[in-house]
Amino acid sequence: MRGIRTDRLVLREPTMADLPAMVAVHTDPGATVFEPEGPRTPEQCHVQLTNWIQRWATDGHCYWIILTDGGPIGFGGIGLCERDGEPYLNLYFRFTPSAWGHGYATEMATAALDLAARRRPDLPVWIVTAAENQRALRIAEKFGFHPIPSPDPDDAFWVYREWRAPTRPRAATTAKVITTDGS
């Protein structure tokens, strides 16, 4: 199993065994407060997790399950996406509300952007979020994402932010790549 260990988190490739955590996070009204469709159904969670697992197999990366010593607290990472034929990496994160305010999103985003800079420095990284999602916009600001125009000028709900890997190497992090045996 592929993943990364940071100071406080394990960010690993999800499996179908993670479906209960997927359902817990993505059906939580608090965790999905900025989703226009609201919480997902368990069936939608199953489809989405299946898609992420397939994307790990084809792309070599996608969204992680995010764990602390206390268990799963969310999902996030970078996934390969496309808009109008142009590829980009989407920085996604969704945490249980009890995990908010502890710096976990910053820690996960640091690992995800380091991965993006190493694996796909040619692609921009986007954050697409609701205009009122101040937590996500603070993460975007913290990492130097800049506003880009919406592909749909009539859409006032979503905002778009873009980040590009620096041309010189980023400072090393304390993140450690982990393998199936956890080493």
C-alpha cells in the first residue's frame, strides 16, 4: 500500500476496507456543509471510493485516507483532473468536523504539494471550493495559490485557485514514504 507518513498523519492509498470511513466523512452534514448537493449517500460514497481506487491503479496517485493514531479523520490529496481538455491536479480535502482547527489540512497539503512538485511539476494544482469556504481559501492563501477565472462566468458559487510547482526545489519536509509493510 502506498502512502506518506508526516509528523502526525498517515496519508495512504485507500482500499474498499475504508468504505465505512468514507461513508462517515462524506455523509456527515458538518463535513459537507459547502457541498451544494449536501451529504453524499452511502451508495455515492461506494462509487466515489471505487473510482479513487481505480485512479490509484491508473495514475499512481489520487486521494488518500487521512489517519491519526486515533483512526481516520478524512480524505484528501491530489487527483488528476481535466477541464476543457487541459489536465490539472486537484487538491482535495475533507475532514470530520472534530479534526478541524488542528492544522491537519496544512500538514496534508504540504505533503500533497511536495508530491505534485516531484511527480507532475508540469501541471498546475487547483483548489476548487465554495466561495464561502474560508478554511479552504486560507489553505490556498497559505500555500500561494492565486485566483484564476471560473470556466463558467455565470457561476458565482465556486472559486478557483491555482498553484504551480516552484522552478527550484522546495525545502525538504519530514514526510516519509511508506510501503505495504509500513517501513
